[in-house]
Amino acid sequence: MYRALTRDIEVVVEPFYLEEQSDPDDHRYVWAYRIVISNHSKDSVRLLNRYWHITDQNGQVDEVSGPGVVGEQPRLEPGDTYEYSSGCPLDTPSGMMFGRYQMETDDGELFDVTIPAFSLDSPGLTRTLN
């Protein structure tokens, strides 16, 4: 699992490879990821927008942004958690993702929360360290 903490908002990511949806012969590799957002702060916050930076094994970058996550803009009171799952297809057997959520406090203050960088690796993938 991968974890980041920004202004007492914790983001935990757990990626997993979806072998049944992947087809390596057709250069299709699919991962799902589960994200848990926990509000350890004293403020209520709403997740307004998301931004993803996705890089495949060849260095090809895809950027995705938009309102909310999985069609929602969840509000987290102090002590609340919000969990969702989503997915990411790639043309290569590995890659990485990172990003940020734009949050808003009840006072209207906007701030970004880091989504930690996490690795997308197919099972059995051989890594070479340089």
C-alpha cells in the first residue's frame, strides 16, 4: 500500500492487477486501485476535483482531471473516511500513477491533497536496476 498525508488528510492507495481483464497478446494491461481518504483534521472538507498523472513503461504520459471521484464529491467530517475503487488500463506491462485532490473547507479555502505515487506492475514482470 502507498500512503500520503497532507494537512491531516490521509490518502492510502492499494493497486492490484486485473488478469481477467488484461490481454498481454493485445497489449492491454488493466489495474484496479482502492483508495481510502481519511480526514484526521479538525475541519470538514469536500473533495471537489481530481488530477491524475499516469506514465506507462515507455514514458508515455496521460493526464486525467475532472470533478470528484467515481461521480461523487464526498464531504468528510473530522474522523470520516471515504473509500472508492477505480481502474487504469495501459498498453505496457508496467507504469505508475500519482495525483492530487482539490479539497475545500467549509470556509471556502481550497487546497490540494497529494495522492502518493504508486506502481502498476504485472505479475512476473522482471525488473532491471540500473
